Amino acid sequence: MKKATLFIISLVFSLAIFAEEEAPKKIDFTKLEIEYISNENILTETELEAYSKISKEFDEKHRTLKREIRKLEKSIKDITSNEEAEKVMYEIVDKKIAQENLEKEYLGMFLKEIPATKLIQVKAACKKFKGELFKNMHKAREKGEKKFSQPMR
């Protein structure tokens, strides 16, 4: 009986360790984007640090609003009355307006720390980074690879 119990405990323990090793690591795209911007040499070190901090705050709040919008959009299919549908539609629009207001608020915060000309260059670099990232992801998927190369200079 003791041997069977020990065997089961060791089996469960070894499976847990094996499962941990096989789990794919989550990629921190924000960190990769900051590294990419750093390699573009657009911002000074202090500007990059300020951009990173503000960008992280903005991304978290923006992501939260996006999730709320998606949740509301998914709930539409279960609605049967016009009143409920109208209410949800107005909630979605309100959340989208909140996204735009958030963007405007954080633009002011960015401009306090970074000159507008540099901020435009950073936004262009972010767009280029995302384009290269998705292009590399699609190439990896076509080749059947699970990992993809990250865009870096």
C-alpha cells in the first residue's frame, strides 16, 4: 500500500514538472517594442525611460477597455429585447469614446516628456516593429514553426 501511494505521488509530481517544462513562455511584446525603439536611437535614455513607463500604463488601461468592448460585443448575440440591445450598443460606443479620451490624455503625458517630432518617429518605429513582427509570425506559421524570429536591428 505504501509503495503504491509513493508511486502515485511520484508520478503526479513528475507529470507536474514535465507539464511546467512543456508550457510555452509568454512573450513580452511591450519589452520587445521598447528594445526595438531603443535600437532605432530616436530617444535619449531618459526619454526612453519616460516613454516606457507612460506606454506601459497606457497599454494596460487601453487593453482593459478593449476587453470590456469585446465582452459587450460577445454579449450581443444573447440579447433578445430591443431595450437591452440599445443599452449594450450605447455602452460599446461609450467605451470606444473612453478609449479615444484615454489616448488624448496620454498624448499630453507623452508630449510633456518627449518632443512631438521624436514622438512621431517613435510611433512610426512602433508601427514598423509590429509590421515586421507579424510578417515574421506569418513566415514561421507557413514553415510550421512554433517560434518566430523577433524583429531587431
